[in-house]
Amino acid sequence: MAVDMGKLRWGELEDDAEDLDFLLPPRVVVGPDENGVKKVIEFRFDDGGNKVRVTTTTRVRKLTRARLSKRALERRSWPKFGDAAHEDAGARLTMVSTEEILLERPRAPGSKAEEPKVAGDPLAAMGKAGAVLMVCRTCGKKGDHWTSKCPYKDLATQTDSFVDKPPGAEGAASSAGTGKGTYVPPSMRAGAERSGTEMRRRNDENSVRVTNLSEDTREPDLLELFRTFGPVTRVYVAVDQKTGVSRGFGFVNFVNREDAERAINKLNGYGYDNLILRVEWATPRPN
DNA sequence: AATGAGCGC
């Protein structure tokens, strides 16, 4: 058999050698004899490719006929139970049970009762009433995704070491932020309907354009980078609709203009993912 | 080098 050695790796060569086992005589089992001695004779190739015979001799426990029948007889004297209780004695030695037997699944101590599993997509299987109960513990969004599927799940903890922080970012001082200073509920977002004097127009004014992003920088990365300056309402990375590849720029919208300004001052020229970011005010999108 | 999506009226 001609083999192109250049295309084979050693692991494949090994497999190839094993394939030759069909050339060996079949395994032979002799016994066990009256003394319980069993011999297994098998053949294999040694490291040099020579056929060798290997004989293994073992002594098996003798199960005498008397011993077996004694135990079987003992079982026959057991009182019948279940469906078998209605059978004539000795009519059948074995039978298939049609009884329903509920098995308890062992659980870790202290674990909660199992939730009923729904086949298929749990979100789709759930009615609207159920969806309301679904609240992402990371970003707080309702009825959209589970915590485990949150796009920001990796960013749940604030990076304390990173650059500077807006004054009062830790607490409620930040005007529109929640405790963590990042998630802004819809009712508080720019452009949301507000009572009284505030404008209803969508607010794109605190929009920052970020260019020279590496191809694999995505929205959660941008959020992680910019959230330290204050509450962010939106991150967006422009993506080629055809290929899905990042176009290398994006936008970050801030609740507060001062936060956006500080982000620009701090991050413009900042080295990120081996590239030097450009961060500047975005010209508002025509609408 | 570069300024974003899609929804509904």
C-alpha cells in the first residue's frame, strides 16, 4: 500500500498500524476447565511489527450447578408481589413488569426543587405573562433575555482600577444612573417621554464617535471602556451588513455631556487593542 | 479612512 508519508502525522500512522489487526488470528478462549482455569490466546504485533502470541491464564471462580440451583430455589420460595401475585404459582419464572415505578432523582442537599423543564425555547414556550417575570439581573431589562444571555454579562462588575471616574459615580449622585452608574432605565433615557419642561426629542447630542477600533472590538468592549466616565445610554459598533465584520468605528452616547467630554479628553489617543483610538464628538445623525 | 438600525404611524 503506497502511503504519502508527507501527509500523515504520527498519530495517524499509529491508527494505520492498528488497522492491520484484522490480519491477526482471532482471539481464542479455552475453558474454564473443571479447575476453573481459563486461557485466552490472542495475537498482536509487537513494536517491531512482528506477530506475537500472548497467552493469559486466569483462574475463575467455580460456580457449581448445585450452588446456582440452591439460590434459584431459594428465590422461588419468595412470596410473589406486584402483578406476579396474581399469577399461578410457578406459571412463569420471569415476567415483564408493566407497573409504573417512580424514581426519585437524588439532589444535592439544600438544592431547591427542580423547575419544570419545557421543551424547546423557554422564551418562546412562555406566554407574555411569563415573560414579564423574566428580568435580567445584570442590565435589568425585562422580558428580553435571561441573565446568562445578557450582552453585558461579562461587564457586570465595575473595573475599579481603570482610569478616572465621574464625581459621585459610586452612588446616587450621578444624575440618571442607578447604583452602579451605568444602566439607565428606559424612562430615564435621553429621548424618553418626560413630564413638564423636558424635551421629548431624541438626544443624540452627547454622542461620541470612536474610530480606529480593532476589528474584534465589539459593543460590550466599548461599554466597558466608556462606562467608567458615567452613565451610557447606547453603544454601537458599525458592522458590515454583508460580512458581519466590524467597520472599525462606533458610537457611545452619554447621559451627561460632561461625562462625554471627559471620555473624549481621556480616551482620544488611548492605546486600545494595539491601536490608537480616536475619540471625538459625533455629528448628529440626520433623521 | 471612517458618521450608526429599524420600528411604527
